Amino acid sequence: MELDFTSWLSMALRWLHLITGIAWIGSSFYFVWLDNNLRKARDKADTEKGVSGELWAVHGGGFYHNQKYSVAPKEMPAELHWFKWEAYFTWISGFLLLALIYYYGASVFLVDAAKYDLSPMMAVFLGLSFLVGGWIGYDLLCRSPLGRSNGAFGLVWFILLTFSAWALAQLFNDRGAYIHVGAMIGTVMAANVFMVIIPNQKKVVVDLIAGRSPDPKLGQMAKQRSLHNNYMTLPVLFIMISNHYPQTFANPYGWLVLSGIGVVGWLIRHFFNLKNQGRTHYGLAVLSVVAFLGVMVMAAYFKQAAKTDVTLEAGSVTYTAVRKIVNTHCIACHSISPRHEFFEEAPNGVTFDSKDNILKYRDQIRQRVVVSKDMPLGNETGMTEVERATLEAWLQAEGAK
Ligand code: HEC
């Protein structure tokens, strides 16, 4: 019996990350919605207690009556729910997943020798620097005069993220670069909760209990960070699943495509924020769709422009030549008994030990080796354009038979 511990650990972490992420983002969307849908309290007794807004809702067979206090209730309730562990666990599980896949497996999952021949240690160090540097830069910006204007701040932060995406794309392989932009944003979001929102709320509660009036700055700062988190959610969610979509990153300007997707995510979020406030702007919805189409066209154009024109006559390639290429570049992982240090089982169970199997996966192979070129993973073996074209010519000829 063989137990592939790493792979089970990775599965458990990803599962946890998804669950906590849903809990975090779900509750954060709920509170934004709630805030935007509060109506003035009707009952005089309530307004006298300090209730500024309320909302009635029905869900799962029960009626709910939420009340928001403009400052705080006169007396602190015995139990107060904080909503913070969702954020902390999302970050912790995400970081462990990043470490397990991209840092432990840095030589394949992070380094692209064709771009930059980094040692795995150096690659990990650089990756971590972006996470820490991202938070420091963001926090300084928020505290600078720029932080006072949401629009100007948003623009500068967006430019900084785009610049980071570009820099990461020069250093790492395409997937590793994308995931690090996501990890940067996720780190900023979780640190906002951990370093600013929760501590400030704690100070406010302490002041209230002591009968002092809290510094309004504390609340303003927390509100600002909360708003930033709100606009960063959709882009970071895309990056979490981006690994499955080479059409976005597998081109020389993947960083620009990512920045375009960031704009789309921002627009969609803005549309819903306004809609929740009763200011539905259909123009924004249309703009989001147009921007999405724009990103599609842009990505396709970059892909096309980067196409290297090595073509071989279909039918001129023998199976022996193909066998040799597959043995050199694929079999270490895609085999019944893989010998790659990170794979005890063939990825997705896809093996190329026999000619029949290569043909069975003909379309997928063309997609990954010729179109998106993200196989062989990490290109550790240095597969060349000519070899890709050779494989393509043979697959075409076999397909035509
Ligand atoms: C270092 C290990 C490694 C090497 C070498 C490698 N692959 Fe992969 N391959 C993977 C992993 C991991 C996945 C699953 C994740 C993904 O789809 O990106 C995968 C997925 C694939 C898929 C998609 C399978 C599916 O489920 O549809 C194809 C096709 C593929 N590889 C073809 C190739 C070909 C052809 C080569 C050689 C030119 C190659 N790979 C070399 C690791 C490798």
C-alpha cells in the first residue's frame, strides 16, 4: 500500500481554504448588503436607544430583525460576535497551500528557467518578499495623504498591483506569477482585518465600556480598509481559480490580461454596491461585459502575436521520433510509474506510456503543448519549439487518418 501524504495534505488544505474563503467572503458580502439595505428605525423606543437603521428579513423558515446602532448600544451585550476567524483561517490555509505547492515544489511550480534561472531558495525568498512588501506598501499608502481620496488611492494601488504582476511575470513561471499576485491581495485583505479592523474595533469597545467617547478616526480607518477589501474580492477570487485557464496567463502579456480582469472584477463589484444602495446603473453592467470581451480579444491577440512559426509537413514525422520526445519531456510525470520527485501518481491519471494513450489525449496534448505551452510543467527538460512542432505534425497526421 502506498500513501501519497503530500497529495492528501494538499487536498485537505485546498478544501479548508475553499470553505473558510466562502465563509469569509460570504459574511463580508452579507454585511455590505445589510448596510446598504438598512431602513430608518420606525419604533420611537428604538431610536431613543440609538438604533439608526433596521432590516427585516426572512430566511430558512425564520424571521430576522437586524438593528444597527449609530455609535453603540448604551450597554455592551454580554456576548458579541466578531467575525474574524473566517479571515484568519482563509489566510493561514492559503499560505500553507502556497508553501506546499509553490515553495516545496519551487523548481517545477515556480521557477521558469527560460525566464530566470532562479534557485528554488531564491524563488521562495522573492515570493515571500512580494507578500510582505505588498502589505507594507499598501499600509503606508493608506496612511499617507493619498488614503484620504478613495478614487486616487484605488488608482495608485491598482497601478502598483499591475506593476507587481509584471515584475512577477519576469521572475516566475506564468502560474506562479498569477498566484503571487493573488497571495499579495489576499495577504493585504487578511492583514486589514488582523492589523486594523479588529484592533480598532477592540479599542472602540474598550472606550465605550469605560464611558469614554472613542476616537472617530478608529472607525474611519476600519471603514476604509473594509471598503478596499470589498473591491479586492472579485479579482482575488479569479486568481484562486486562474490556474485552470491558460488562455489568460500563457502569453507574453499575461500580467496585462490579469490587470484587465482586475478591472472587470472591480466594475462588477461597483455595479452591485450601487445596486444595493438602490442606484442601479445598467451602463456599468454593460461596461463590465464590454470590458470582459475586451480582455478576451486582448489575450487572444497576445497569444497570436507570440506564435512562433515552426511548422513541419504533416506525415513527415515517425512515431519513433514522437516516442523519443514524449520520453524525454513527459514520461517523468505522465506515466503509470512516474519518477519525478513531486509525482507519485500520474497527474490527473493521464499517462503517455503507450501510443494509444497519446492518441487518446490528442486534443488535450495539442492544447497544452502547442497552444498554451504550459506543458511540460515548468519545462525543466527544456522542450524546444521544434519539438513542439514535431509533436503537432504527428498528432495532425494521425488525426487525419
Ligand atoms: C513535471 C511534471 C510534468 C511533466 C514533465 C509534464 N506534465 Fe503534463 N501535467 C502535469 C500536471 C501536474 C498536470 C495537471 C495539472 C494541470 O492540468 O495543469 C498535467 C496535465 C496535463 C494535461 C491535461 C490532462 C487532463 O486532465 O486533461 C496534458 C494533456 C498534459 N499534462 C500533457 C503533457 C505533455 C504532452 C507533456 C510532455 C510534453 C507533459 N504534460 C509533461 C505535470 C507534468
